Amino acid sequence: MRCVRHAVPAYPDSMAASPGIFTLAIEMMRHVYVAIYILLLIAVIVGVDIIFLKNLFWLRLAVNIGIVVVFAAVYYALLKNL
């Protein structure tokens, strides 16, 4: 019988399809930016609620929805492609 040897790739298949370390670092920084942006959104909403709209429920609800819409528009316009 004859022994047949198969070529072994330099990297396993799982490593060949995986992203590089720099891609992972960029993706991780993107998550940090999004987390900071969400914390800023929460801080603005809470600050406006406490300072200006303490006892005005319906106005506070409308202003909070407006703030979220503005933050979402800025995110999709400027930060989505980070």
C-alpha cells in the first residue's frame, strides 16, 4: 500500500476566516463610543427632567421623546459609520 500525505494548511480553518486583531480593536472602540453616547443621552434626559420639568408629566414625556429622536438622528447621521 502506498501512503498518501495531505498538505496541512499553515493556519486552521477557524483562524483563516477570523478578523485580525486591529479589526477587533476598532470594533471594541466603536462599542465604547456607543456606550458613552448612550450614557450622555441618559444624563441629558435626567438633567432636563430634574432642572426644568419636575412636575410636568406630559411635557416631560414629550421633551424626552424629542431628545431621544434628536440623539438618534445625530447617531445615524454622524456616528453610524465609525
